[in-house]
Amino acid sequence: MHPTEPRLQLLHITKRYPSVVANDDVSLSVMPGEIHAILGENGAGKSTLMKIIYGAVKADAGEMLWNGQQVAIANPAQARKLGIGMVFQHFSLFETLTVVENIALVLDEPFDLAALALRVKEVSERYGLPLDPHRLVHSLSVGERQRVEIVRCLLQDPKLLILDEPTSVLTPQAVQKLFETLRRLAAEGVAILYISHKLHEIQSLCDSATIMRGGKVTGEAIPREETPATLARLMIGRELPVCEAPPYHGLVRPVLQVERLSLTSDDPFGTELKEVSLTVNAGEIVGIAGISGNGQAELLAALSGEATVDRETIWLDGEAVGHLDAGRRRDRGLVFVPEERLGRGAVPALSLARNALLTGHRQGMKHWGLVAFDKAQAFAEQCIARFDVRCGGPGAAARSLSGGNLQKFIVGREIMLAPKLMIVAQPTWGVDVGAAAFLRQTLLDLSRSGVAILVISEELEELFEISDRIAVLAAGRLSATQPRAQADAESVGLQMSGLFNEAETSNAPA
């Protein structure tokens, strides 16, 4: 017998902030056993609405019904008691605690830490999201932290599960395993609210969808009856642009050369790099795929200059730079976009103009040791206009921007530094389809102007869309690059599991 009463109903929910109406008269319902997608661009109001359901934000107007009964959820602890669990896009973890200690913090009943650690290990392995419960969170990659959030939620036996971009940094295999888990939970009567910018995931997984734009509900859809193009049109109100990669007609020369780079991680839980060799030429994008925690952090540190290595293991435009720090490599034309936007790519509390100073101070923003704030302001204004950053202007705090707009600002800031080499980690993580298409085309256009670009991403679809050559990093070893036309998702997936031999790790200049 199918239930006829919604697990959750929202009626005329409104939430106002000083500068924006985040949710404007929003109504929706989700049934037990239903996987319901919430679609919209960054800034459409999806995350605010989910936080209202979870008790992290209080609505200004409207009502909420739980199993037909009106409820007022004052805080997340009350939401969890009702049976509402949430996996946030931005992690809520204490970095100095272990995985099991972080999970214990949300439990409302007494627990035994040793027994809980065993349960965490068992549940994480059952759901295909393996975790070591005793690892410190600060040593985990972004993908591994995402696993902690998901497993922590599943341990609470939720009746309604809210997932905000849960697959942003998961491999295709892990995504399929998660989908199996979600379908099994739905079959057991769990209602699921699912936010994702990956439209093929929405089609594959979700039974229904509510579309939001500008804080309002603008439509509903049955994803399986739509195409990614029609879903995108419903979501952003226009046709989704298709990335174009014209041939490069300039001089092909090596800009980045990495020769037998080995590096032992300072982190006891890190991954040792083993004789990594790689060449990135002017006018091309080389993509590196891999599962989180396989040496990406160590490789990025070595290439960016955060970790120095032997002088002649890294070459930039013909100069040995392995021994140089990050600032001196930037002086020679290297720019870097880290995977963590807030905290590393930008200082959350500072304005965009002051965030421009972080890496752009070499562009005339300082004189005799003094900051030229008018130059920083002008630089930020130009970046906002050129890269369509939707914000309150150069004085807006970085934390006030949606994920997609902050990423456009950070990528734009680095492009405006006129680089020879750009290294980008997770360029479109948690970014909506419109902004993702814009960012990918921006990288393609930059590469065709003669810039060498290295992209490290866990989005295989993204790498196949923009890369000229693709390699795989597994257990600290880098496979040989192969032209995109000769690569396929299945073979790359196998290599991501470490299934390539020594003969496949040569990366001579292409």
C-alpha cells in the first residue's frame, strides 16, 4: 500500500536577508520513498531552503508539516530527533578531531567511542565509502571529507535525507555505489531531497524535481521524461552553452616539465609521490583524474611551490624551479587555483578588492611597501565585469558570494595576471551548470591563447570535455597521458584504481 501523506510539506516559506529574498513563497512536498531533486543555479535559494528544513536557518514566514503535523524546527538537534539528516555542500567538520570523534559529536544518545569506530568502518565499507575512523580530519582530502559527511548522516537512520551536492568529488564508481544506497533507502521508505548540478545524475536517480530561480519555485518536472538540455533550460531560463575547443595554431613548446618527481608527504596519512613525470605544452589543457587521497594534494603542493623539491625535477618555461617557493614561481608566470575556494582561494571575511591583493599585488597594487587600494578596487571591478561575477561589487565579502560566482572571481583574478602556466584544482566543484560551462570555456579560450593549463579534477565528464590529454594519478604514481580522443571513461576508471603498469607511466613531451 503506497502512502498518501507527504513525509514533508513546505507551505509558502519565505526568508529575507538585508540584500536579497533568498526564498519567496516556496511550497513543495516530498513523499516517503521519493527521491526529489531541487534544481537551480547558484544563488537560487536551494541551500537556504534546505537549512530551514534542517533547523539551521529560521524562516520569516510559512509553515512546515512533518507527516501531516505542523512543526517548528528550532535547531538541527530537533531536526535529527524527527529523523531529518543533512549532508552539506560545505563541510561542517572539526579538523583537529578524528573521523569517529566528528561523527560522535552529532549523536544525541550515549555512545562508546570504540564501538562507534567499528560501526563507522562497517557502515562506510557497506556503502562503498571506505573510511578509517581514527584518521584526523585535517589529513583527509576533500573527497574523503565528503564521505565522512555522508556516512555520519547515514548512521542516524534518517526518515528524510537532504543531500546538497553529495557527489561533487566522488568517482563514477563511488557515485554509482551511493546511488544504489539511496535507492535502497528510498525503497525502505526514506524520503530524499537531492541537490545537484549534474543533470545526468538527476535524470538517473530522481523521481521528481522542483525548479527554483531567484528564490521562487518556477516549475516542476519528472527528470526521466526530460533531457539534460531541457532541464538546463528550465533551470537557467536559456539554452546551455556548448564548449568549443578550436585547434591551437601557435608555437607548441613545453611550459611545464616534471621529471621523476618523488616526494614524501609531511602528513603521516599522506601519499608519497613516486617518480612522477609530466609535460604540459603551450596551447593545451592536460587533465589529471584520480580518486581523492591518491597524491593530488602532494602534487599540487610540489607544483605550486608550497612544497619545494630538488631543483631539476620541475621546469617552468625552460628554467629549473623545483627549489623555488610559491611566490618566486608566481614571479615567473605560474598561477594556481586551489580546490578550496573559501580559506585558500579567498579569505571569507575580506572584500573582493582585498582578496585581489592576495595574488594580484604584483600588478601595481603596491608601491614602496604600501598598498594602492584604488588599484586593487579597479582590478576587482574589472574582474567582476569581465568574468560576469554576480555580487554586490568589489566591496562585497568573499563569503557573501555563491560558490559559482566566487570561483569565477578567483579564476578570473588568476587569468588577469597574464600567466604562462595555470594550475587549477577542481575548477567547477559545486558550481551550477551555467557557471561551469562558462568556466570551462574560459579555460579553453585561455589555453588557445598560448597558456599551458594543468587541471586536476575528479569530474571525469569535465576532463573529457576540456582536456587535450588525460593522465591518471593513483597511489602517488602518474600514468602516461593519452589524447582525449583515445581515452574512454572505462579505461580511465580502471587506471584510477591503480591498474596501469610501469610502461604506462612515461610522460615524454607530446
